[in-house]
Amino acid sequence: MNRLLEAARSSGHVHRELARRARDAVRRPIVVVPPVLGVRLVDDRGRTMWGATPRLLFTAGQTLGPLADARPDGHLAGFTLVPRLYERDVLGGLVRYLERIYGAREGEDLFVLAYDWRRPLAEGARELARLLARIRGASDAQVDLIGISSGGNVIRSFLAGDPDEDLVLGPAIGAIHRVVYLGTPHRGNVGGFGYLVEGIQIFGVRPDGPTLQRRCPSIFDLLPHPDERIFVDAHGDRLELDHLDPRTWRELRLPGHDRPELAADLARARAEHLRVARVPHPPSVVIADRHRPTAARAVILDGALVIPCASCKGDPERYPYAFEPGDGVVPAATMAAAPGLSADGPWWVNTSEHARIATDAHVHPLVVEALLSPHKPVPRERYLWPRNPNLRGVVPPEDPEAPEDKAPRPLSRPSDETAR
């Protein structure tokens, strides 16, 4: 059923034109880097810890077992809802679209990184370096990367090199032709801070904050940049509290403030932000959503922490100063902070939710367009895509940053100057 629906959706003129352009293009190998929860995990006996529907529904909490008890076992295509008939898509739809329209073949010139997304970003970066070494061999061929949400942060960590210098990553920048980021929090995300404090709902199970701190330390690496001041008072005024300082955690008596490893986790997160900011970056394309109120601040009320929730009744009205435009989970400002971005900025789309950006049928053709995009902009009058905001990365007419004539804007493309 999934494949029938995908074939029907991709039969229109836009997709046929993309397929024609892909056949005539110089195509490079593609590596997709999944986000947190995007890779199957199995234990030492080969039993699925994350990625099987029964586990998802009934024992999702076991996904967050001790780090030593699991290993990656390929990307998560989807969760089967009706056996042999229908599944809830995760990465399968995007991979199949790249095969159908772009002409890539999984295992030949299309690869999905399998890594343990619970571990620090630098460990995922090492796995990416090893995969690229196998793909490129002794050649000087370049590769295109697609980073989905936190998968983009793994790419940033890879491009910054190996912090422990126990693995030679090689000329990381020179190995990459272009990076396509889907909803990546380049400067971190307050939502990650909320997960470490309040826990996260995984269907019927909600691991608490300290459990996530111990068993999913990668979330620390997704905390906001050290320069950000995420705490505000009841009036919305910024407080000079450093969220990456363990003394702040003790002062606010946050969950896990007395955990012995906390200081090291926060120090690693600080160092990761500073490390990735120091290196050059290949041309990049950002595909992201900024159409929903999104929490960007944490509120301190009478010494107690409140993390506002856009979907919680009354929070946007009660704490208007705590919200910014975004996709409901990640603020637009942090997604737009990608280095190597063209002067035209991100390609803004309207998706159903942050977690679905890689499954959105309207996003898939934009990913291929980003891979095919030339360094020089295509003149608007020669642009072949239909002017339909549901099918292109245009600024929607209701967007306050739309041009005055309200006409759709063509997709941005990296300029020669940006590429250099």
C-alpha cells in the first residue's frame, strides 16, 4: 500500500521533470544520516530493541537500555501497522523516492548511515567517516549528504574532525559536494533541554529526564549554543544563567543535578558547539518549517522551571515571550543557522510536524531539487516547476517575509561565491 500511494503521488509533471533532469545530471553518491530514533537497534542476541512495532507499542522503554547492550542494525524504514500491507513511514518513503526519481540505488550509490543515535554525536561522526571511506575508496570522488534533524548535527560533527584524534577522518570538507539539511537544529534546541529535564513520551512509555541523561547522552550535544540565554523571568526578561554550567542545574535543582557525569556531559556539549563553528563548510541547502509557535525559552517562576509547550492549552498566551516561529519543536532561527547557506536562505515549507519532515511527500521533490541544484541560479522565467506552494520551496503567500507582490519565490541555489 505504501508503494502504491508513493507511485501515485510521484506520477505528476514535477516528478517526471525531476527524473529527466536527474538522468542528464552528474550524480554523486548520497549518504542519508538519520535522526534520533531513525536507526534500528538490536541487543547482543540479535533481538530488536528499537524498530519493531510490538516493542514500540508495549516495551518502548527498553529502547533506552544501557549503551553497551545495543548495536545498530540498519535504518528504520517504517513501523508495520498492517502486516505485509501498510506501515507508518520513517525513512522508507524518502529512500524509495531517491531511487524512483533520482535514480540512485541503495547499496550502490545510495547509503543510509547505521549508528547508535543514543551515543554522543562524535561517535556517529566516526561511523560516518568510516562509511565515506568505504564509499570513496582511493578515489577523490565527492559525496552528497542528507542530514535529517539531529542527523545534520552528526554531519556537522564529522566536518569538524575527530575531537579525540584516534581516527583519521581525512579531508572531510573536500570529500563533500553538498549537504542538504532537513530541520536540523544547528544552534541546538530548547526542546532537547526539556527532554533531559521532563523526559519524553515514546508512545505508551515516558522515560524520565535522568534516564535520558544516562542512556541517551546524544541529547546533551543538541542543547542550545553556549551563547544562548534560554532562561527568562515571568516578564520575559533574559536571566544570566548558563544552561551548560552544572552550577545552574544545582541552583535550579533540576533532575539529575547530582549525577556525577553531568559536568562532563555539559562540558562535551559546550565543546561540540565551539568545535563545529571553527571549520569551513561545503555549500548547503536547508529545508525547514517556520509556521508554528515553537518554544525557544524556559521560564523561571518563583525559582521553579517551566518549559512552555506550544500544544499545551494556554501556554502560548501565558508565555508569549517564550515562543518563536518554527516547526513546533525546533525554532526556525536555529534551523536557518546552517553554514555554507546561499544568500537566499532556507527553503521554507509547511509540514505536519517536525518528526514527519522526512516523510512529507511535498519535501521529497525538494530534496531531489537540492541535489540537482546548479551553482548558478536558474532565471525565474525558465523555471519549470508549477507555481504551487504545496509542491515547491516557496515563501507561502501568508508569510510576513514574502515579497510585496506576493508572488512565489523560486528555490534558492548556492551561488558561486558561496561555494567558494
